[in-house]
Amino acid sequence: MKRFRLDALILPLIGFALVIAAWYVSSATWAKELPSPSKTWEASRDYVLKPFEKRGEMDQGILRFTWYSLQLVAKGYFLALVIGTPIGFLLGLSATFTRIFDPIIQILRPVSPLAWLPLGLVLFMGAGKSASELGALFTIAICSMWPTVLNTAVGVRAVPQDYLNVARVLKLSRTKTLFKVLIPATLPYMFTGFRLSLGIAWLVIVAAEMLTGRPGVGGFLWQEYNALVYEHIILCILTIGFVGFGLDRLMSVIEGRFKTG
């Protein structure tokens, strides 16, 4: 057990060390414009050591920017689950519903968030100052819902027919069959979709903030790109990666609690 824990700590550290070494070598040889790790730290230190400080609308600590982004992601992700889960169940339960809507889903699913956001802004143009937020929520929800829709549908179709037969023998109502049979049997598939949807929601928020200029990690990244401050761009990339990793681990813990509960 001790050896396993040691490996679990040391091996990732070796991986990080190799990436940092490759970064340093690249910045010192063929990618001269790429800031070195030490230069990136020097330029980004105040954003990291004072993570919640607010100096201006687009000059804030990195965790304050992250908090803005997470708030918007949470709202859009909630909408994606509320809309996507029922659609997934309908696809899994009804062949007619599948024949009607599956082609539409397959057409809409690959559309980039960069294409959805302008449409969202047009749809909510009359909302005034809230138009950018509503457009971003629309984009996050519609882009991140598809893994939940498809995995839920697969899970419903995978429910053994014996389970449904027993529900009929016990004369369970449709509501009880849903909550006592279908949802528990489909839960592992649903959580796979939830985890994938959360990753996409976090991915989309960056594009949404970049295009709308909202304060957040994506908005800060876009501002620093226009200013050619590469050190801060790297800071944003690292923040996006670490937060995405943390969100995935959090969803994994929640999934484990449901499975053991």
C-alpha cells in the first residue's frame, strides 16, 4: 500500500518535471518568444499570490476570475442537465421519438460554440445588459448537453427487459418504474454523460468569455492575447487545465458516493 501511494505521488511529479523541462528548453532554443517558466512566474506572481484581489474590471486575481467563470459554468451546466436528461430518457424509451429527433441531434451536436454564441446573442438581444450572460448560458447549455443526452439514452436501452417485466408484474406506475427501476439502472451511464458534459461546459466558457469580453479566465486570456502578454496567457492555460482536472475529480467523487449510497 505504501509503495502504491509513493508511486502515485512521485510519478505525476516526474511527469510535471519533464513538461517543465521541455518548456524551458523550448523557450531557450527554437521558441524564443515563449516565456520561460521563471519569467512566467515573475510576470504572474501577483495574480497567483493575491488570487482574490480586484484592481480593475479585467485586472483581478486569478481565483477571482476563476470564480466568475465557475458561476457561469454552473448555471449553464445545470440547464444542460435539466434539458438533456429528459431528452435522453425519451430517446431511450421511444423509438418514434428517436426517429424524429435523432437526425436533428446528430446535426446540431458537432456545431462549434463559436457558431452557437452569435446565435445566442441574437436570441437574447432584447435583454439589454444581460444579453451576453444569457447568450453564454445558451451556448454552454446547448454545447454541453449532448454527452448527457446520448449516454442517458444508451443507459435506458441497456436496462434488462427482466427489470421492466418485474415492474409490470408488481403493477408499478410509470412514475415508480422510472424512479425505482430506470433511473437506478441508468445511473452509471448518466454519470458518464454528466462528467463529459461538465468538461465541455468548462471548455465552452473560455470561448464564450473570449467573444463577449466578460470578466473571467477566458476574458482575461483574450485581453492578454491582444496585449501580447504571453506569460499571462500561459497562466490562464494552466488555470483552465487545473480547474478542469479538479472538476472531473469532484464529479468522480460524487459518482462514487451515489454508487456506494
